[in-house]
Amino acid sequence: MLKIDGIVYTYYTKSIPHPYHFSLEADKGEVIGILGESGSGKSTMLDLIAGFLEPDSGSILLDGEAILPLPIERRPVTILFQQHNLFEHLSVKKNILLGISPNGKSTAETDTRISQILQEMGLSEHIDKLPSALSGGQQQRVALARALLRKKPVLLLDEPFSGLDRKTRLEMLSLVQTITQRERLHTIMVTHQTEDCELIADRVYKMKNGTLLPSNPDFLQEKA
Ligand code: ADP
Ligand code: MG
């Protein structure tokens, strides 16, 4: 269980405070959907969980262990952004390798793991290509493949599929759902699209002016 409890974060513009408040829980194998207008604080929330920002108070427990004291690189978290998830000057293989081997050295074991995951993701033929030679959907698939091999139990998605065409987006959502259930991940998916939540979210919250509100039963009928 991922239990985020009473996180508060405040930033100031000209001494005017802008507070954020959120709490949420995600079970293993669950996708939590986060909707909300642009500028409402969705990315800030993910940045606080990932460790790019430090909250003023509150706690985040994963299976009872506090993760806020951990530095970014030791947090049990992977985050995928809308763009720039890959190093543009490195091949698909090297991009994935950097995720699983801190010194970037390949071994027979890393080679096998990389070929297996690329095969599973339908990317085998692209192993030596640069990201720029791939479509947007394929690039995000590579980033997901790397996230999978890293085996971090918390997967944060910051609108990574919003730039893709609908068909590709739906394929990626289905992949996220499969991976989340199979690997028993806690996935928090920020999206602009109600449809994304209807399709794969087990529960939905809405971010409004920095405060996270639980979804109500009619929520999915509203247009975000
Ligand atoms: P969303 O992802 O929902 O679009 P964000 O989390 O990116 O929203 O941002 C919320 C707003 O708060 C943005 O306008 C952002 O610039 C602002 N903001 C968040 N944290 C800070 C900070 N530490 N300093 C200045 N502005 C911030
Ligand atoms: Mg954002």
C-alpha cells in the first residue's frame, strides 16, 4: 500500500502563500487517475512524491516505510513526463541500460533483460536506433520498458501520452494497466482526459487549486 498522508507544500509569490494539500492511497496493482485544470498543481504533486520538491509536512509510506527521507535516486519511484524521457544522443539500448546499470556497462545479463523487454514491447527492431528515429508512441514505450526493468513499485505518469494520437494513446493506456496489474505497481496517472480515467483508473481524484479532492460517483460523467 502506498499511503500519502497530509502532504502540505507552500510556495510564495510576493509573500502571498500558495498552499498545496493532498492525501491519497493506492493499493498494489491499482491505477489512480488525477484530473484537473492546467496549473491546478498536478505536476507539483508528482514532483513532491518523486523528490524534486520537498513538502513542509506530511508523510508518504510505502508498505509502512517512510520514503520522504530518501534522496531522489533511492526513492522507489519512476516518473514519466510528456516528453524528454530519453537521452536523444543515445540508442534505445543505451537509454534502457542507463536505467538498470548506474555505470552504463552492459553485461550478458543486462543484454538479455533488454532484449526480452524490447521483444515484449514490440520494439526489438529498434534496439540500436536513436530516439529521434522513433515515433512519439514508440519513444514513450521505450521509456515504459526502462521503467519496468527498474522495478520501482511506484509509477508516476505526468501526462506522458497526451501528445499521442488517440489509437496509440489507448494502446499505451492498456499497456500501463497490464503492467500495473502484473507487476503489482502503485500507478498514479495525471491526465487531461476523462476518457483515460474511465478506461483504466480504479479511482479518480481531481486537483483543484492545489487541493486534491476525491472523485464523486458522478465525476466521470463530467467533462474535465
Ligand atoms: P499542472 O501540472 O496541474 O498544470 P503545476 O503543478 O505544473 O500544475 O503548477 C501549478 C502552478 O503553480 C503553476 O503555475 C506553477 O508555475 C506554480 N508553482 C508551483 N510550484 C511553484 C514554486 N515552487 N514556485 C513558483 N511557482 C510554482
Ligand atoms: Mg503538469
